[in-house]
Amino acid sequence: MEPEMNLPPTPAEAPDAAAPLLLIPAPAAPEPPETRILKMVFLGPNGLRAGWSIAIWLILVILIAAVPISIISAIHHSSGKRPDMATLTPVSTIVNDGVQFFGILGATLIMALIERRRITAFFLGGPRPIRNFVWGLLGGFGTLSLLIGFLYLGNLITFGPVALSGSAIWQNAVLWGIGFLLVGLTEEGMMRCYLLFSLKRGFSFSAWSFWIAATISSILFALIHMGNPGESAFGIFCVFAIGMVFCASVRWTGSLWWAIGYHAAWDWAQTYFYGTADSGLIAKGHYLTTAPTGNPLWSGGSVGPEGSYLIAPVIAITALGLWLAWGRNAAPEIPPAAPPPPAQTTPEPTALG
């Protein structure tokens, strides 16, 4: 009988050194209740909750604009000048709205970095922005001229002599054009850019999220005009109505550019070209001279054309034209999809090493 020999194991019998060692994972430690509460308060399914995002954005707007505003105020104080808040000039409009636009743009860029989004996501992209902007310019000038025509035919407005001559005509036209472009960028950027996007995100649980956000945005848009001298209750309502039209343009055209162009051209036409009051504010350096006559409810009185009852059909015509051009072909808002059910997985066997 031959002695038993201890032979090395064959490759089939040898243990696989590269095979992973399966272990039973240790149970994860539960989060402290304070951590869970903080996450619930500040974080939602899409990251930072919309309310906190808007609050941070507003703080950034104020902080970024505070430095240039303080410098401008110090200059006015040292020179002994006190600006007349009821009078508009092209330079004051460019400076004031330029500072505000700088703050809004800077805050929006910072929030885009924080939220890891492109700035075009805040309704600044969309198809054919230049074409939409030009159509907005034409629409703003055309509908304001239509309103002036209604007032003139109703003997509710009178035209005086031309207020400018020579090179002052085109110089003021350019300066007011820059100023009101900044007004359009500032007010639309404040009300219907990051704010509208974030409000829509906050109501994403509803199929009507955009229109809920649009209503809130338009109410805020009306409220900030209540401080204008000479403004009326009906004028404030019309500001809300045109705010809803601007929101509709964002929804139907896919971007903010039509509203920016319309807003800028409307203000330029009534303030510079026709020389009317603008929400109760009187401008210097206007081309034509006009004055309201008759019942202020129909003429607009100290408010200007925006305070006239005749603005209501003009806003309706604007909304109808916008819908015919873009709205009737716009895709419906898609309601939020229900979250998928959790996947049913079969637990894998584990082995102890």
C-alpha cells in the first residue's frame, strides 16, 4: 500500500482569490431628528425649495444693487440735489433702471450657478428670440398708438406743439430708447424671469403651475406700481391685466423676449413719442405734447393713457393677437407625472467570509 500524498489542489478545486467576499452590510445609523427636520424644511424633491430660492435671490438683488445705489445717493447728497420723483428724465431712467438691472442679472447668474442651471432656463432661451423681440417692439408701439387714436377720436386728448427740434429729437429718442429698454429688462427680469420660473417650480404638483405662478407674479407687478404718484385703482388693475398678458407671452412664445420688446416700446411711445404721462409720471425731453381732456375715467387724467377705461379693449386686442400668433399652436402644459412605484427586487443570498 503506497503512502498517501498531499497533492496541491487542481485549478478547479482551488479557491478564486479574485472573487468578491460577500458580507452582510451593517445597518445604516438613523439620521438625527434635527437633520430630518432641516431637510424637510429646506429641501424638496427638486433640491432647495422654491420659497427659499426666491428669498435668497431677492437678498442677492438687494445686496448687489446696494453699492451703486449708495454711491448715487451720496453724490446727490453732496451736490445738494433732490431728485423729483414725479418727473422722469432719460438719464435718471438709465441710471436707476441700469442699477436695478445689474442687481437682478447678478443675482440670477448666482442662482443659476447654485442650482446648476443655464441662465437661459429662466425663460431667456426659447426659439427665435430676436424675431420675438422685434415683434414685441412693433406690438408695443402699435397698440399704444391704437389707444392714443381711441382717445383722440373721443376728444379725450389734445395735441400741442412739438416740444423738440433739431438734433434734440434723435438724441432724446436714442436716450429714451436705451432707458426704456432697461426698464423692460428690469421689470420683466424682476417679475417674469427667475421669479416666475421659481414660482412655477414651487407649484409643480399642480397641472396649473404656470398660471398660478403667473397670477402671483402679476399681483406683485401691480403692487410695485402703487407707489407711483397719480396712479389710480383702475390703473393698478390694468397693470395686473397686462402682467398676465406678458406671462401668457412667456408661455406661448417660449421666452421673455416678446414681453421685453413690447414693454420697452409701449413706454417709449407714450413717454417720449406722444409725451403723455406714464403711470402718473411726467417725462422731460418728449417729442410730441399731449394733454388729457374731459372725464379722467376715460381720458386717463393724471395717470396717462394707462388710466383710461379705453385701455381695456386694447389689452384684450393684445391678448387676442398674441394668442392668434402663438397661443393657439402652443403645446398644452403637461401635468406632473406620478412617481413610479418602487421596484420589487429579490434579495440576493449573502455569505459569511
